[in-house]
Amino acid sequence: EASNLLLELVNDVLDMSKLESGEIVLEEVPFNLSSISEEVLVVIEQMAAEQNIRIVWEKKEVIHWNLIGSPGYVKRILMNILTNAVKYNRENGSIFVKLEKSDKNVVFTVSDTGIGIDRNNLDKIFERFYVVDKSRNKNISSTGLGLAIVKHVVKAHDGTVTVNSQLGEGTTFVVTLPI
């Protein structure tokens, strides 16, 4: 577990360094959004099952699954947000994932029934190495880089990421990517 955390930290720091220096290169290759979301879901469902967290996945709005873009970074965005939804959720909680595709945008909405974030800290969650209220999360290991990476990758795509949260009631992230 310690070696996995160390490897995650090294990879996150390297990614963060590339993102901050503008060295990120977004691919423009064909990919299938359904395949990427299924790959992420397999990993997240296993993590969630360990805490008896239910995942509800809604994809009915997506008409065109084949897109042109940067599949690795799209997968990273989904993985980082969903990993946090599991980490900061409650045992027997729920995560609701909605995928939508309009003519020019892909929109991911992830809502959880977790511990939530104090409104005073919402502006800090995208900062490097920031971890939400460590006193409430003693058993959670985190590099504090996942959401900073999400913010930079979304910005590199000329997209947006918003967060809404209520302390003790959960959090909702909405990511819009022009793909």
C-alpha cells in the first residue's frame, strides 16, 4: 500500500509539473467514450464495493460515442473525480454519474453522498497538495494533487469544472469539455 501511494505521488507530481509548465500535449485521436468510461467504471466499482458504495451510472443522453480528443486525459479526469467520490463517501453511500454529449461538449456530472466540503474550502480544493479537512479524514490517504490535475487538464481542453457541496451531505462536480 505504501509503495502504491509513493508511486501515485511521484506520477502525480510529474504530471503536475508538466501541466504547470505548459508541456501538456493534448492528442487529437479517435476514441470511444463508452469504452473509456467502462474502463474507469471497472476500477471505481471495485473500490466502491469495498465500502459498500453504490454507483448509479447514467449514459442515456450520449448519442455519439466516437469522438476525437485526448482519451488518456479524459480518462484521468473521470478517474480522479470518481476516486475522490469513493474516498470521501460514507460506507453504504452512493455515487451518481451522468454522461451527456451535446453537439460540441461532453459533460460529466458526478454527485456523491459523502462528507461534503465546507463552503470556505471550496476555492482551495483545486490547489496543489490541498486535502479537505484532515481531522475528519484520518483514514484517507491522498496526495492532494488529483483535483489540481483535473483543473489543469480541463483548462488545457478549454473546458470548465465546477463544484457544489454541502458539508455532511455530499459533493457534485460538473466537468464540461469541448470535444
